[in-house]
Amino acid sequence: MELGAGSDEDALDALDRLLPRDDRWQHRHGSAGHGADHVLPVLTAPSVTVPVIGGELALGTWQSIALLDPNPDNPDRTVLLSFLAG
């Protein structure tokens, strides 16, 4: 996604409106609104494939890779990177 100039905050605000952090969710253990964390992958991809050309990520001029994890119950995460040589 494009980050900066407020678009990252706009994305988070949109997700907050679509997936409110309240007690409406059937899945209710953990922090308030934790059920929204389980619905989030329906709207956002859990992985991304980005080509590398000439040793550089082949992203558009304004594109960035954003990691999104609104779940405060698990503060430690691991990011797995895989590389395929062609």
C-alpha cells in the first residue's frame, strides 16, 4: 500500500470502522474486540509476494510493504522472509 501523507492513518481508521474493537464478536477471549483480529485476514492478505529485480524490491514509486497486527495480546511476532531464485 501507499504509506505517508496520512494514508496509513486512513487505512487504520477504515479498518476500525469496518472491524470495531468492541464486544459484538462471537470470538471474545483476550482483549476487547479480539474477534475482529480473526476477521481481519478476510480484508487484508496474510502474506505478500514481491519480485526483486536487480537486487531491489519491484514496488511502485509510492508503494511500501506494511505489517499490520492490531492484536495487543501478543506483542512479540516473527516475520518470515522466503526467497526463490529464478
